[in-house]
Amino acid sequence: MPFIVSTGPPGAKQIDKRTRKLIRSHVMIGRNMGRALPKRASKTTDSSEARARDSQAQSETDQHKCTKAKRSCKTRRSVARQRSETQTALARTVFGILLTSHIPRKVRTDLSLIQCADRTVEPSTVLVVLRFSSIAERALYTLEPCVQFDKPDRRWLEPIGHDAVFLHTMISTAEDYFMLLTGSRAHGTSSPDPRVTGRELAHLSKALRLLRERLIRAEQEEGLSDDTICAILCIATTARGFGDYEAAFAHMLGLRKIVDLRGGIAGLRGSGKLLIDLFRCDLGMALDTGSPPTFFNDPSVEPFISYPTTSLSDIFLPRQLAKLPSELTVPSHISNPSLASSLGTIAPELSEAWIALSSFCTAIHVAEALGQKLPKDLMLDTMAAVTYRLIALSSTFAPGSLDELVRVGLLVFSANVFLQWLDLKLPFYFLPRLLRDVLMAGRPEGCSWELWIWFLSVGAISVFDVETEDRLGEALGQAMEGCELGAREKWEWDGNRGVRSLLREFMWIGLLYEKHARKVFEVVTEREMMRAGFWWKRQGAMVTACGMDGTQLGLA
């Protein structure tokens, strides 16, 4: 490659023609690469033909430029995409190398990071408590989808790190729950497996020993704490599950003293869901044994909790309520004229309890429809105000009267709504006795057929099994006939004259009752049709009533 040096003042000797040509050719290297240059016209070619060829050549040149530009754009995008994919693959490779070579493998499980109040407890044992805490709110409260409870993490997990009594109590409670859930032990009995019972009782005995030492030390702040009350509640619940009601009542009396030292029920108002658990345990044992509850057993000394005065507008926005149909937002004691007239004939105490419970059911319907949750204080006040009053009225009304029917019906309804568990059906041994007494007395004077159906349906869903309780099934069949629902083969669950709409006109929570009530309806209808001389043809989930000649009657 020659070097060209041009120096000298302006006006010096010009570069010769050959050197200038060499410079020009060097500058133009690569600039015309890929370009189709027009052929030089010969001197003998006509000027018009030359212009035409020049025009065609220019057009081809422009087209070539456009194609080259598009190809260049695609090439840049392809290169950018390839570079991005390469960088991503490289990042994944580097991350994989770091993950496998620089991060050490786990020596133990994540449970080893949990600090327990008792170092002798294995992390695998704490896993039972973690499993229980993850499902406790949903498993122990049937209304959990519609009521805003406390977050379980803080309530269940924090105390096990510093409170040994709480730790061993929760281990015993969790193991007891899973034994009941899996069928290893029935409610009110001990486990048939002595190894399981021994492991559970070992933690329970240690919790009782530590609790006794705590109370003997007379440390008021620790002995009256929420964690101590919760631990005693769990111990009382476990004793109730084993059928040891004497020990369970002793624990409840101890809780009564602690609550009094805390300033009464008002002193636990700010303790989250603890007061709800306290009332549930107290009411559950009262309905198991028929004994008076530990709290509110003497209204002259301890007045009942007042009925809640919270309205729907206090919980939900007006524009939300405006979108809902009136049958959801209006309580049954207002929308049902026959029920309103019946409430005027019963005792005022029962009428007030019905109105409070009906208003709570309406709030549940609205919360379910809007996908929101009610404040837990509304559930607390309704449960305590209604259920404790109904238990206190146990010897007030004559057997077989309309008042006694309403009292027992409301009590069964409240127990199923507020006290029942989701996957484990608690027996409440005293309730079947009350229901049988009313059932044996028959429909009282002044009781409409619709109210009688509601009472029998609540009993069949909450307490009895309609497939084994023949008298209850017969009473329901007679009540359906008395309601003039039409011929047996035309009875239906849905529809304007269906049993479902009839029950909703009184008091109903579809979230809890819908599935079981439909099963009761099908069992009763099938039994009544067979008594009338019809036979049944089943095809999967479909049930069709047929006459003696084989014709299908088309039961809805």
C-alpha cells in the first residue's frame, strides 16, 4: 500500500493525475459493493435508447437499495434476538453453577430453625402444631368464609417459642384433633391405640404440671395472660373430647376465676378471638351434659350480653346493598307476614332471640353474595346473647307448647351455626333428648305447617340422621303434605313452591344447610313415594319416580 505525502505551502505543485486517480480509487473501495452499475453506453448507441436504459438501471438500483435495507433491518433484529437468548442462557448457566456449587446443601429441615420453648421437643413434633394451625380457622369454624377472624400465624406460632405450657398443650390438642379426624378415636372415648394415647397424654401431663407451677408462683402477669387462658381452654376441650366432663368443668371454673381477676368479660374484649373460643367451649359442654354453663348462669349477678344493634348499612356500603335483591337484604321476620304474626304469639324473649338470629343470617347472606366478611364481634355478640338466653329459658315453658318448640329449634340452629366444627360433627348429647321430647309431643297448637317443616329440617340436618330416624322422616312427610305442595310426585326442592324457598322464608344459611337439606328432602320424598306405591329408577345422580305400570312421573 503506497503512502502519499503532500506537503508544501499553498500554491505549490499540484498532485499529478495518476496520484489523484489512485487516491480516488482508494477512497471508493467498498462503497459500490453489491450495487449493479449501469453499463456504459457506446458512442454509436442512440441517445433515446441510452436514456431508457439509464432509467431502468436507476429503478433497479432503487429497488435493490430497498431490499438491502429490509434485509439489513431483519439482520439487526435477528442479531439482537440471538444476543438476548445468548445472554439469558449464560445467566441461567451461571445461576445454576452458583446454585449447585456455592450454596451449601441443607443439613436439617426448615423446622430446625424454629425456636421452641422446650428444647426437648423434636422439630417433627412441632410439625403437628404447624399443620393444625394452618387449618384451624377453617376446620373449627363453619362460618369462616364469611367472618373475619384473627390471622392464625401470630396466635398459634409466636407463643410456642417462649411459653412451654402453650407448646405442650397445642401438641396435645393437635394430635387429639387429627385422631378424631382420621377416626382413630371417637368423641367421648379414648384412643384404641395405647401408643397414640400415651404420646398425647405425655404432653398433656407435662402441660398440666407446668401450668400448676406457674399458678403456684403467683406471677399475676403470666398467670392471667391470654396464652394461659388459651392453654386452659385447649386442656378443657381435650378433656371434653375424652369424655372426662368432671375435669373439663374444673378447668372451666379455673377460667371463670381468671376472667374475674381480669375484670370480667369486658376485660377480654380486646383479646381477639379468645372470648369467642371461651364461650364456645362453655356452651358446648352445657349442651353436652345439660348442666348450666359456667358464664351467665345467674342473670341477676352477671347480666346477659346485649343483642347486637349493628345494621347492614354499618357494615356494607349503600351502593353495594343497592345491587342485591330485596330477598337477601330483608330479614325473614320482616319479609314473611305469616312468620311476623307467629312471632307476635310467642314469648317476647323468644321473639327477640329470633329477630337477632334472623338478622345475623341476613348479614351472612349479604357477605356471601358480596364476597366480603363480617366483623367477628357481630358473631360473638349474637352467639352469646341468643344462646345463653335460650339455655336459661330451659324450664320456663310447658312441654309440647309452641314456645318450647321455638326455643329448642333456635337452640339447635344456634349450636349448628356457632358451635359445630366443619369436618367433625360434634354430638352435643343433650340436644337429641330435647328434640325427641318435642317430636314425641307432635305439632303444637298454633304452629303452622311451614314452621313445623323448618323445625324438623333443622333437627334432621343438625342432630338426627333422617335415614335411621323413622319417626322424624314420617313427620317431615306429613308436614310436606300439610303444606299443600301438591301431589307427592310433584314435590320439588327448587322453584317458587319448593321446599328450599319455604325454608328460606323462616331462617336459613345456605352455606351450611343447602347440601344436607337437599339430601334430607330426597330421602323423605323417596320414602313417601314408595309408601304411596311408586318405585324408583336411578341413573347416576338422577332419580325418577315411576308408577306401577312403569310410566315415568318426572320428579323434579
